[in-house]
Amino acid sequence: MTAVCRTVLVLLALTIPSWTAAAWAAAPPALPQPGRFPVAVIDVQEVLNNHARFKVMQSEMKADVARAEQRLKAEGDEIKKMAEGLKAFLPGTRDYLDQQDKINKRAEDLKAQVQIQKAEFLQREAKNYHAVYREIVEEVARYAAENGIEVVLRTTAPQKTETPEQVLQDMNKQVVWFAAGRDITQAVVERLNQKAGEKPAEAKPEAKPEAKPQEKNAP
């Protein structure tokens, strides 16, 4: 580095603090206005738990997992039967060795099928979460734009029990406290479900007692 470069760097180091101080003095940071603080919070897990389409997706995958488990279990039972049938052969004979090779091959194939099926379901679940999370983020962005919200922070529901792990999780939350009116979780859930064709739950009107007909006095 040349002497000229060193001199320039020194001058910059000396003058930048004064520029910064002058800028702050000329334009002090804006303070939040009373009654207006454009920040909201959302419980993403609660949105997922009540997202109608996501619940259908998870239910369908759960059914597919159960069917796959039954199919793989049936294959495992067949292999066990083959292993039991091996007792009918004399150990060391050609028939015994051939049957043993068949059993080992089917067992290896079953093991590979289990790994492939597991990877497919994990990939499918990841795609489901990714698609729905993007949908949530886009809906939050629209809701925020319509309501003058500039920042939406993630929060979680308070823990019902107080194990050491849960206490530590509560202490590590990014949002310590927020006013009830800042939580947009339910509003986002309703908007998402309305777009999916689900109507929000409405309170049923109380049944009014039927008016009894007045009895006429006999003449």
C-alpha cells in the first residue's frame, strides 16, 4: 500500500464519525407515533394446524403411508414364511442353498423398497410444507399491505406445561410480549380457508322457544 493510500484511509477514518454525528443531528431518528406501530405477529404453527387444505394434504399422505406400510409388511411376512419353509430342506444341499439365496434376495429388495418409500414420503411432506408456507407468506403480505403493516414477526402459543425444555424455549422466544390486537393469526387462517372454499365457523343462533297457543276458555 502506498503512502498516499494510507493517508486517504486515515483521513476517512477521522472524518466518517463526524459525518455520522452531523447526519444524526440534522435528521434524528423518527420515533413511533402514539397509537401507530406497524408491527404484527403470527403463529405459523397455528395457521398450519387450522389450514383446511393443508390438513387434507396431510391426511391423504397419512393414508398413503398406511397403505405402503401394509404392502411392505405383507412382503416381510412372505419372507418370514420362506425362512420357515427352509427347515424342510437339508442344510448344505443345492435346494437349501437356492432357497436361501431367494430369501436373501427378497430381504435385500425389501430393505431397498423401505428406504426408497421413506425418502419419497419425506420429499412429498417437504413439498407440502413448502407450498403451504409460501401460500401463508403471500397471504400475510397481502393482509399487511391492506392494513398498513410493515413487519410481521413469528410467535408461538404459550406452553401449557413447564418442563425445563419448554421454559428454555419460552425464554428464547424472539417476541417477549405483544398486545392482543397485534396477532393476525386468525385473520390469516380465515382468509386462506375462504380461498380454499371453506366457510369460517359461525356461531349458531340460539333456538327461541316456540310460542304456545293460547287456550280458549270453555263457555
